[in-house]
Amino acid sequence: MNGQKQKGMWKRTLGLFRSITIPWYLYLLQVILGLASTKVALLYIPYMTNMQMGNFEDGSVIGIYLALALLSTLAGIVERIPSFYAQATVARRMQNRLIEHALRLNMRSLERSASQLVSWITQDCSYADGLITSVVGFLTGMAAAYMSITSMSAIDLSMVGLVPVILIYICFSTWLEGKLMFLRERRGRRANAELTAYLAEHLSFFTQIKQLHSQQEELQRGKAAIRSYFKADVYQAALTLVDGLVGGSLSSFITVLVFVMGVPLVNNGSISLTELAAFQNYIILAYQSLSSLPSLYTSLMYYNGQLFYISSLMAEPEEVYQRKQDVDEADQDLVFDGVSFGYGDQPVLRDASFTIPRGKLTLVVGPNGSGKTTLFKLIERFYTPDSGAIYFGSCPAEDIHLPAWRKRIAYVLQEPQLFDGTIRDNITYGLDRPAEDGEVAAAARLAQAEEFIAQLPGGYDFEIGENGSRLSGGQRQRLAIARALMLNPACLLLDEATCNLDLFTDRAVTDALMQLMQGRTTVMISHNMELLTRSDHVIVLNGGQVEASGPPAEAEAHSPVLQALLRANHGSI
Amino acid sequence: MKRNRPDPDRVELRERRGTWLRFLKLFRKCRLPWLWLIVYLVLDIGVINLGVSETDYTAQLFAGDTSARTVTMLIALILIRLLGSSLVVFVGAVTSARINQNMRTVLMEKVLRLPMDFFKRESPREGVYRIVRNAQVIDSTIMLVLLPIISAGYTAVAVIGRVFSHDWRLSLVMLAFVPIQILIAFLFGRINFSLNERDASLNAGLMQRLAEMVTNIPLAKAFAKEREEAEKGTDLTGRLYRLTIKASWLDQLKSLSESAVDLLQAVAISITGYFLLSDGSINTRGWISFFLFCSTFSGAITELTVYWNNLKIIQGGANRVAEIMDAREEDCSGEPCTDLTGDLELREVRFGYTEDRSVLTGVNCTFPDYCVTALLGVSGCGKTTLVNLLTRLYDPQSGTITVDGRDIHGYALQDYRAQFVMVSQSGMLFSGTVRENVCYGNGAVSDEALTDALKQARAYDFVMALPDGVDTRLEEYGANLSGGQRQRLAVARALLSRAHYIILDEPAAAMDAIAASELMEVFAEAAKGRCMIVIAHTAAVLSLAQRVVVVEDGVVTAQGTLAEAAEHSAFLREFAGRRVTQ
């Protein structure tokens, strides 16, 4: 049905395997040791059976039995060593490869997969080994089954006829198990998702529940979610009952069959009781090897499916870092010439042409959703315009080496990204050299962060938690500003970078920034209309189009949106 | 903090002694499905007995009794046991599900009644989520530890009994190995346990750092730090690799130690059997059944030790659950009240979330009825705390809060809180229809009342423009609406609640000026005939408020009309800018 798609998937998966070095020798070792371990187990069985039946003869049986028991234990352990090394090695190489790729990935692909990327790297990478191991396991299982059947046929050929019966049964129960598992997981996942969604969404509003005095209502809803989870549990239990009856019954049935076929043979004298016992022990060993065989197909499909996301990600294009030329030392105007850009078929910027003058303060205003942040991402060259071009002076920005370009721009977001580490680590993140304490303190002072840092336990060594979770929104913003200032950038982009600060701190930070960036290019997105009179240049965006671009007075005269924004602002002040 | 840290060993001892008591108390509180548990145990014991008989018949067969009767009996036993053990699994799963259902319900009821200050170390959001997720700990304790201990113990006893009936000396050999086995399992369990726990937390830490690194890739791009981050990633995966390998080696060591016990046992059994068989004191059947039973027996003993270790792992979770079940609930006694009106007054109110750090240090202020009061101050000055005291989410450490001259703590909590409604920054919307969201917390609401509320909140037009009107489903957190739309729905909800006191918390944060000024008109409409308090740190709300209260460093520095208050507060003069001088 999906033959073409399937083929494409396998091709991608193979491509994924080609992108790393696979430790084949470890897998080879796994096969060899697996076979050796089966061999020892087969040698061990006749002696164990003699022990079980009490045929000690002169006691030499005991010695050999114990020696072989020791050997088979050791073989079982040694057998696993290359397998865990292989698993860890493949996972590690895959992770490294994926991280490297993700870091160089173009921004659009990265944003599309952002929410899952973490679990792909931390979990899915281990599936690569699963795929190889299931093939290796199949080969070893075949060989082991063949070896045990040979040993069995040495006892009595007629009973070896059991083997095909067992194989058919195994196929059936594997199939059934797969079906039941699917049903169970589907129901379980749904119930779990429902409960988790309820808990995550509703109970996370704990304070508000109290404020809206809706405890009773929440209790009813919660009970309903819990009840449906219970029902799913019972449904799963019923399926497990069927699964257990069919799947778990095989070893019982084998025993029954061995007795039904074997006891008459013993009674008519064609085999001895000891041989019957030995046969039973052999067939259990054979069953273990056989049972892994039919699952090869399912596990291949499973792992291939699991690897789908990683292999798709690996197929996404990387950013091209080396371009034609280095960036000019001297600052230049940034010119947008007929730039259009959209996410998928949703246009965000349409035919935008304007100039951001060098060395000046430019304010970007417009209602929410008018394309302001996208504009910044285009300047940062996270995105490439769908049509039109951006120029740095007269040179197309596309021709400038990417790292050099980004290094001269500092970009501060409304919700800054911080990482778990000290205040100092975060402030000095962008620096390529060790920072002096004085520099760090100066940057913090400019960002109005010095005071709150001094009050934190440990000061600059305070650990801020994951994404700065131990700081308030305003503190995080000030830290991000300090980090940007550390770079002493030629160009500064501020995307509502002070919106979580109170009025006073906001003013102080803005004053300090303006002082510092005097003569350098600064672009600000802000709802704060006070800035209008202080900026040199204004760009007004509305619905993805540039409504006005020019000095504040000129822009105000030409732009109804800007006039409306100013009116709304005056109305409230 | 480090100064009076108690000796960890002694704490552990005390905790262990307390654990059993806590478990018992917990079992009483969480309404266990006793009938299911008993059925499960009876079935389980039946299956164990069948297994013992099965082994005995197998031995009889291999000892030479190949009669049709023995073979038939054996086959019947195998098949019945198969059925029985499947049934045990089924009943066990249903019992588990019942325990979980009861436990989750009990915990949820409890959590909803917890006071806010229960969550001191973590945000209530994380705390609540974690608690209800933890409900499974009771099920794990019973179904994965306590009942398996009973059945493993019973297996061991049944097997010993059967072997004893063949020959008492063989049962002695079996018993002799129990202490050694337990000792070794205990030793290895201990070593493994402590290593695993440390490694597990190390592993979790590395995973978390890896996750954070991946999440921050855009940052690395913006700062052109791709190469450094790749190196960091390689370092992290390398450390994860070494940890995995170490854990795998430990596993091997563990299985080696277990095998060593098995081997020692095999040696002892072989030698005993050799002498007893050769001097004729036992027959072949006795020996075969003994040989077959040995593996069952040592399996049961191993299980016992494993479950014992499991118990220790579960203890932590159970302790936490028990702590919650024992926690004080909100006090709901007091005088019932409806339709409270009147001024809200705070006198000398002091409060801090911890003993040593005060947030409010002697607050005096009034929120007059039928009036919009703006609560102003820099971030972190105590505005939100003040409101939390008004709605009795927390109680003041000293001082009084009165409504219409009467202490608010005299009223029944639920009744009192029903007089207040909060419109928060996010609007608190959840996945569900517009109707469900607006009616949330308000009981049954007629269509007319809903329409009226939507119209009054100026939400009617945009709601009607949605694909299914009031029955349109909103996404999680109302993500498919704009900030202004979310706020309007929250206002409609507040209007429906008929609470007299409305509190707005930063209602226009992150909104453009046009949207914010439109919203102010909606709020002004909602404030008619009510008492409204607006928390703000932007000047936009001043158009709405008739009075202001300024909080600075935990005290009220100015209050009154804007002009009155501005005389006393430099902060306010700066904050309000042009407006004061107008």
C-alpha cells in the first residue's frame, strides 16, 4: 500500500546509519559469543538431566555438571558485554552527530522540530542500536535453534516433528500479542493523555481555583478523568488476560505435548525416561531461540518507525556558514529591498522596503502580529527572505559569512533564553575570551542588574536554575541585556526587551542603553510610545506591510496606525 | 541553614521506624478495595499450590510412573494452573486500577483543600501536579511489594513442607542456604542500591543539561557559538556513555553474584543427593522432586530479598504522600455570609512567606466600596501579596483586615472567597468551549445570562464570529485567542460570578496601546456597582482608577485620589507623569 513511502523511509534510515561509524566488530563479537554460549548450554543439558534423574554413576557426573554450570553462567555474562558496549557506543555517536547537525540546522527546520528535539536526542538515539541488534539476534537465534534441533534429533527423530508445530504457534502468538499490544497501548495512551492534560492544565491553576472558588467543580471534573483512566486500566487488564492465556501458555503446551508424545515412546521402550527429560530440557532451549525469530519483522518495522523522526531531521538542510566575504569593518545602512517572507503558506512580511540608518536609533512599532519579530529574525539571518533581498550598504547580506555577521549583532528577546548556570556564566556567554570581573559588573550596572545581583546569595555565582527559573521575568530580561552589552556589539536588536520591567527600571535601562549605543545602530521593538520622540527613525508595520518609514514626525504624518497608537497612549496618560 | 543539620544516619533510622506506621495510616485513609485484594490472594495461593503439585507429579513421572493416570493428572494440573495464573494477573490488574482510582480521588480531594502556604519550597503548580502523579505509590507498595512478599513467602513454606514430606534432611539442606542467600542478596542489594541512586541522579542531571543545551540552540546560533556548544554536547554524551557502561558492568557483577549463590547451592545439593541416594535413604522420586523444587525455592527467596529492596525505594514516595495526607486543611468554619458589601480596610498588616523575610511590614490602607482603586508599586514590592491576603489565600502574621468594619477571618472561608473574583494576567482559560470557560466556577448559567455577560464584557461580537459561537472549543490556555479576547472572556466570567469585589492582576500586560485602551473601557463597565482593585505597573490603568494605593518596600506610602496621593509619593509623580499635572 505504502510501498513507495516505506522504501523512502528505509532509504533515509540507511542514510542515518551511514552518517555514523558503526562498531561492527562489537556486533560480530556478539554473534560469536552468542553461539559459544548456546554450545555450552547444549553440552550442559545431558549432565543436568542425569543429575535431575539421579544418575550419578561414580560421582564424575557431578564434577562435570558443576564445571559446565559454572561455564554456562560465565558464558551468559560474557555474552552480554559486547552488546552493552555496542548499544552505548552507537547511542553516543548518534547523539553527537545529531547535536552537531541540530546546531547547524537552518532556523525554520529547527523551530518546526524544537519541541521534540530534546526527546529525539535523549531517547530516540538508542533505537539505532535496536535495529542492528534485532538483526543480530535473529541470526544468532537461527543458529542456536538449528544447534538445539540437531541435538534433539539425536534422541528421537519423531519428536522433532514438534518443532514446526511450536514455530507455527509462536508465529500466531506473536501476531496476536502485537495486535493486543497495539489496542492496549492506544487505549492506555489516550487515557493517560486525558488525565495528564487534565492535571497539567487544571490543577496547575491551583491559585486561581481557590480564587474562583471552584473546588467542587474541579473535583467533579477530576473524578471523571480519574474514572475514565480506571476504565482504561480494566480494559487493558482484560486484554492482558487474553494475551497471558495465549502467550504464556506456550511453554505449558510444549510440556504437555512432550509428555503426550514421549510417554508412549518410553512405555514401548524406544527411549528412556532420562532421554525424555533431556528432550524436554532441549526443547525449552530451542523454544527460547525460536521465539525471537518471528518478531524480526515487527521489530524492524518498529525501530524503523522510531528512527523516522531522527532520519528526517538528518535529511533537513544545514545553514551555510562560509559565504563570499567577511563583514565590512565600517558600519553601513541596512536596506530591505522588496522583502517577502512567510511561514508555510501564511505570509508574514509582504514586499517590505525600507532602510535602517547606520549609527541611529530606529523604533519598530505596530499592533501585535504585524511582523515585527519576524523582521528581527530576518536581520539576524535566522530566516532567508522568500523574495527580495537585504543589503548591508551595497553588499547583499547573503554574501557575508554567517558567524561574522551574527557576532556583530546582539539580539535581545522578550522572553530571553538563559541557561542553568551562574549569573556570571550567563552574562559572559557570548564572549570568546575570559571576562574580567570589572567588565561583568559594568555590563550588569548598565542593565540595572547590579543591585539585585548583589542581593542574591552568592552574587555573581548565584545559580539561576533552568532557563533562569529562580529569577523573576524582569531580572531575566536585565540579565539578557547585560549579556548583550558584554559583546560591545556594532548593532543591537531589542525585541520588547524591557517589557517585564517596571516603569522606573525600564527608563533607567533605556537611558543607559541609549548612552552606550550612541553612534551605533540600535533597533527597538516597543509598545512604549515615549520612545518615539527619542528615536531617530521609525518603521511602522501593519499586517505585514510597511506603512511608514522615516523620521518620527514624518512617519506620524503618514501613518494612521502610528496615529492610532499615539492616541491610545495619550488617552491613558 | 547548614548549622543545625541533623545527623543523616539518625534521621534515616527514625524515618524507617516511622514508615510502617505511616503506611498503615495511609492504607486506612485511602479506601482500599479489600474484597478484590482478598480474592487476589486466595487465587494466588491456589495457583502456588497447583504449581507445587505439578512439580510433584512431574517427579513421579520421571521416577518411572508413566501410567495414563499420572500423565493425565499432570496435564490437567498444567492446564488449570495456566488458567489460574492468567486469572491472577487479571484480578491483580483490576485491583491495581481500583487502588489507583481511590488513591487519586482521595489525594485530589485533599489537595484542593490544602492552604496555599503548604507549597513553600515549590510553586503550587508543580507541587499539585507532582502529588497527584505520585498517587501510584500506594498501588506499587501493595501490588509490587507487600502481596508479592506474601506469595513468595508462601511458596517457600509450601515447597519446604512438600520436600519435608519426602525427607527431612533434604529440607534442612534447603533451609541451610536461606541465610547465606539473604546475606549475599542483602550485601549486593546495598552496594548496588547506593551506587544506582547516585548514578541515577547523575544521569538525570546530565540528561537535563543535554535537554537544556538542545533547547538553547537558537541562542547558540545568535551568538555564533555552534562549535563550543557541539564540544559541550560531545562532553555530555561522553559522560552519559561512561555512566551507562558503568551501570551495565554493575549489572553483570550483580548477576555474577547471584549465579555464585546458585552454584554454591548446586554443589551442596549435588553432594547431599549423592550420599543420600547411594546409601538408599531416599528414593529416586524424592530426589527428582527435591531437584526440581530447589530452583522454585531459591527463586522465591531471591524474590523476597528483591521486594525488600523495592520497599526501600518506594518509602520516599510514600512518605511524601503521607505527609500530604497528614497536612492541615483550610479551616472552613466561621459565620456564613452572602452579598458582602462595604469598604475593605487593612490595619497594621504584617506578612512574610517565611519567618525571617517580611514582605509587608505594617500596611494601612482602605479600598472604598463602589470605587476602582489602582494598586501601584515597582515589581516585587508586595502588591500581589496584599491581594492574596485580601482573598485569604494566606493569613496575615499580625494586624487586621476588615470588610464593612468586621474582621474577614470571622466568615466561613468558602463563603468569603465567593465574594471575590480574580481576573489574572493570563485569564486562566483552558481547553474546552467558550461556554464552559465563561461559566466555570459559576454553576448553572442560563443562555440569556451568558449572552448578557458576554455583551457587557464586549466579548459577544468576537465570540459570535468564532466558527461555533459559544460552543467553539478553545485550545490549551486559550492559545487561539488574542490577549485582549482572553481578558474579555475572563471579565465575562467575573461578571457572571456576581462577586462584589473584582481584582484585576496586570490586566493589560504585553498588549499594544490600542488593545489596552479598548480593554480599559470594558473594565470600567464591569466596575459599575462593584468594588474593583487593579494591580498594575503600567500607567495605562490610571485612566480607569478613581483612587490609588501606592506600595513601596512593604508599606503603603500614599493613598487617595491621584492628586492627593501624588503629593505624598515621588514615585507616583514620576509614574503618572503628565497626568498629575493635567
